[in-house]
Amino acid sequence: MTELEQSGAAGATLIIITGMSGAGKTIAVQSLEDLGFFCVDNLPPVLIPKFAELIEQSKGKIAKVALVIDLRGREFFTALSESLTYIKNESTIGCEILFLDATDSVLVQRYKESRRHHPLAPKGMPLDGIRLERQMLEELKNSATLCLDTSSMKPVQLKEKIVSRFSHLGKSTLSVNITSFGFKYGIPIDADLVFDVRFLPNPHYVDQLRPKTGQDSDVYEYVMKWPETQVFLTKLLDMLHFLIPQYRKEGKSQIIIGIGCTGGKHRSVAIAEYLGKMLGVSETETVAVSHRDSERDRH
């Protein structure tokens, strides 16, 4: 049982993310952020005790925290051991150290691909900085509660490892955003999936419905009453119930679904509202509905 698990609900939980430069600390902190952790990058270790006091004083408002500590703050790094001792002996915060590593050859290749200098060899060879960093971090690696070798991992695989290990401490959510739009105003550039509902009967040609939108009950009922609407929605929901878990499995934290009709006022709005209600909110998803063009040319 780890210190975090032993601490239970009595205190906050703190994860120190550290390790070799280029081993994946950015991916790790982004993964924990998606789990609902409050994350701080490159906090000087000397400030950890003060930060711990602020966490305790928040009275539960800040309960899950991840700090990235690495050799960018070289002049402060020697204070880490003392700060961790303080956390262990003087605070109610459960602490775990996540150490990320990779082979020298992989780290050199990653630096070549990124065209960045190693922080310990800004004007020299990356391998010189890597070897020095490995020597400086040896003691910290030995005290880590979890070490991950990312040499053969793709970013999505590292994220899966992080989520699998720490998901019990936070809530991993996939945000599903459903937006209606009008094709005559252009397809949303940020949409992951786009569905065209211009084949449905159009309320625009019903005089009393034309000024309204798909959020009005009579327009909504008009769109929903057709057999082709019901067949389409059955097939679409079946597809989304399959796709959404696949997106989550691949590490996505957000998916944007575009529903389009001609003007983005009637059919697409009604369908988007329906999808929002049916997909609802679950343990792993939050659903939001918006209407980009529904108020255009309203008269």
C-alpha cells in the first residue's frame, strides 16, 4: 500500500513528478491534470513546505496536487530531500514520487527530434547533460515510489499508464461537446465528428415555425415526429456509444460533435438538444450542448 492510499481521505494527496529530462514529464502532468489534479510545473523544491501549508489551509478545496520538479531549477534541487522529509513528518499530506526514465540513446534521439538543448548541457552534447543528470538523480530515483521507463512508450501509452495508476485518486472525464451549426456559415473547424441532417423535413417551410429555433418545443416536436428522424437517431446514438469509449481509450479528453443543417437554426438545433439529453452525464463523461448559428437572421 502506498503512502497516498494509506493517507485516505484525511489529508490531501501530493504527487511529485520528476526524472530525466525528455522522459515524458509533460505528458505525465497533463494526464494528472485530466484526472482533476491541481498541477504546478517547475516549482522550486525549497517552496514545497510553504505550498504544503497552503494546501492544508485550503480545507479540502485543493485536495489532489501534482508538482513537476526537475533540474531546470538546479540551484534549488538540493532542497528537495529536506522538503520531502517535511511533507512526511510535519504534514497530513500523503506523498508519492513518480520518476520517469528512458535509455540514454532514446533521450538523445528525442533531443535531436525536438532540436532543444539539454538543460545541463546548453552549449554541449546532449549525452553529456544526460549522463550528468542521471548521476544527480540517482538518489532520488532510488527513493521513488513508482519508476516508469518510457523508452518504448508512445505518449498515449504513457498516459494510459498514468491514468491506470492514479485514476483512483481523481476523476478522468471526457468532455463531449455537441454543437449545432449551419452549413452555409461553414463547418466548425474544431469538430472531431460532423453529421449532416439536411435530409430531414425542414421547419423553415412551415410559416409559424420559421421564426423559431429547434429549442422551441413546437419546432423540436416537428423535427422529431418523422420516421426518418427516429431511424437516424437510433443509428447515430448506437455509433456514438461505440465511438466515445474508443476516443477515451486513446487518451482524448475532449470530443466535439458537429450537427449541421442549412442555416443551423431548426433541424440541427433540435438534434443537438436530443443528443445532449440522451448522452447525458456519466461517471466518465460530461456533455455540453451549444448552438453556433441559431440566432443568426432571426426574425
